[in-house]
Amino acid sequence: MADETYRKVYIKMWRYGSSFTKLSPLAPSGQALWLYLLTGDLTTPIPGVINAGRGAVSEALGWDMKAFNKAFQEVFNEGLVKANWKRV
């Protein structure tokens, strides 16, 4: 098997009505949030940049704000994300 660093992910999978959204939802967790931040439909052409606030991301995932904040703190503590909540 070839060592692949990158793979293409169809970001429209996160939109309502796709087969992916018909599956049971991701439970709030650091891993689920990290996956969404990398592949979600709020991503921009600039890798790793999402122009959305806490409310938009938690709503897109169907999580309440407390669950989102806990998951965000996990990925933040691992140094995987940074956020400027005042700019969004």
C-alpha cells in the first residue's frame, strides 16, 4: 500500500440530504471536531481556515454550546487549533 500523505475529501458530504448526514451523527468529542474542522463545509480555500464562530460550528454539528466548548478545548490543548473569536 502506498504511503499517502493527502487524500481528497468531498466536503459536500456534510450538507443535509447527503448519505453521510443520514448516518447517526458524530458524538461531541475532540476527534469529531478535528475531523469537521479539516473537512467540513465551512472550510475555506486556505487550509485550516474557517470563517465561522462557535455558534455556526456547533450548529453545523448539531451540538449544544457546552459540548462544542469542551471538544474545542480538547483540540486547543493539543495545539491543533487556534481561534480568534473576535474576528468572526
